[in-house]
Amino acid sequence: MTHFKDRTMILAGDIGGTKTNLGLFTRGKGRPLPKVIETFSSQSAPDLEHIIRQFLEIHPASVTHACFGIAGPVANGKSKTTNLPWNISEDRIKKQFNFHHVKLVNDLTATAIAVPLLNSDEFFPLNQAERIKGQNLALIAPGTGLGIAMLIYQNGRYLPIPSEGGHADFAPNNEAEMKLWQYLHQHYDHVSIEKVVSGSGLGNIYRWLKDSDRLNEPAWLRQKLKEMDPAKTITQAALANKDVGCVKALNMFVSIFGAVAGNLALTGMTTGGVYLGGGIPPKILSKLKEDIFMEAFTNKGRFKELLENIPVKVILNDKAALMGAAYCAAMLK
């Protein structure tokens, strides 16, 4: 059990559909300094307050400032999580735990806030384009769902712009993707980008390939898909080159991911850079290093040259959202 007595103790949270990261931070010169971080199963808890209570029992601290990045829309200090049956309220958390300041932000907003705070060794560049300071930035993060955010440069600083762009329409780029869309449209009322570019999206691509007789599923893989998380199973088999169908599924996923990232760059004119966050990109880094992603990213007709000059980087720090939430909390007054 750890005890903290710092005058300004910050509690930061990154609340996802699968897991919740909580951490205690103190103010730092350039960015908040982590003291302790714990990970909890989101789906095992009835609400966020339950997890906060567990965390503070393990690490008692006099928290003054708190900020939580939520996987879901935030409005008027409240959020109904997208992939969890939780209703979260700033006022309720503030009253229950007697915190002085509490803020809820979208989880991608929290990650976006962290991007300018990260060091060069916390990124992996996918191209050689140089970042231009003072230009807009984009963030796209596939994991349990798909998060999107932008950082607009104004008056010498970056302003995070939250978005639910992951729920926008999936736009096919070729005949195979059109057939994928038709397949998904039979199963879902709305075929969003998240239905394709996310962990479950990779599973959807694989099932379409299987159901359309585009692959033969070996018995060992069928068994693993039953026993393990399908996205993890498909990814591991593809990266190890153990199954042709899994390779096809991951290649298609990466191509669509690249196209969506390129669309985001055009939408926000994010010539300062596009950053790939979330749980999936670091796990498929070897695949992202291939030409598939960048070819799809730059395949924008007359704007190909513009896209080629935008730096694209994978965020390697898996606690970036937590750091961004801590920085947000530190700014509360």
C-alpha cells in the first residue's frame, strides 16, 4: 500500500470498454509525473466509482484534481459510455470522493492533449515527412472501438477537438470493400468505420472472407477462435504468417485503416502530422511498416503529394491517454 501526501495530487483515468487505467500524478515541469498506475477490468465493475474506490483503497491519497478520459461522448459534465453500461457524472464523482476539481473528457481528447507532450522516442514514424510546427494534428486510434480527434493550432497552442468520427459511414474504395460493406449491411443497421477499423472490425473482415468462401479455415484456427479473442488470434496468426486467410484479413484491415487516416488528414488539413494511437497500432507495427498502410493513406488522387508530405507516426506510449488526462486535471482551476 502506497501513501501520498503531495499538496496537489492528481488522479487521472483512461476509461475504455475493456480496461480502465487509473494513475496518481504530480505536476511536472514539462508534463505530469506518474507516481503509480493500476489497470482494472472495466467489464467487471458496475461503474467507474467502484474502480476509483478500489484504487484509492490500494493507494490512499489526498486527491485534489481529477480528470477521466472516457470512451464515449461527453456533454455537460456527463457521459454514457459507448461500450459499457455506465453513466458517469463529474458532480457525482466530486461529491462522493470530495475532490476539489473533476473533469470528464473524451478519451481521444485526452490522448490528443498528450501528443505534444510526448518525446521523439515515444513515436515510430511510418514515413520520412518532417513535422511542421504550428499546423493542425490528427489522431486516430483503433482498439475496442475507434476513436478520432484533432488538435487545432491557434494563438500559439493546440486546442483538442473531440469527435465521434469513428461512427461515421464506412466508405468502400474498391470492389472487395463494396462486397464487405454489403455483407455488414445485412448484419447491422448502420455500417460505421468502427465496424471495420477496430478489434471487432478485424473480426468482421475475417468473417466476411470466410462466409464468402474466400478462405479455408484450418481446424487449429477454428479452435483458437473459439477459445481466444478473435482479433488477437487473427492478428497473431497473420503476423506469424501461419494462415493465409488471417493475412488477407489483416492486410485489408490495414489498407482501410490507412484510407480512413488519409481522409481524416484531408478533412482537418492536419499537415502537422497524423498520429496512430489506441491498442492496435503498436501490436501490428511490423505490418504498418509495410507499404499497405501508406499507399492507402496517400491514394487521394490530386492530393497524393499533399498526403505524402504529412508525417505519420505510431504512438508507442500506451499510457498517453492517462498522461493527457493528468495534464488536463493539472490545468483545472
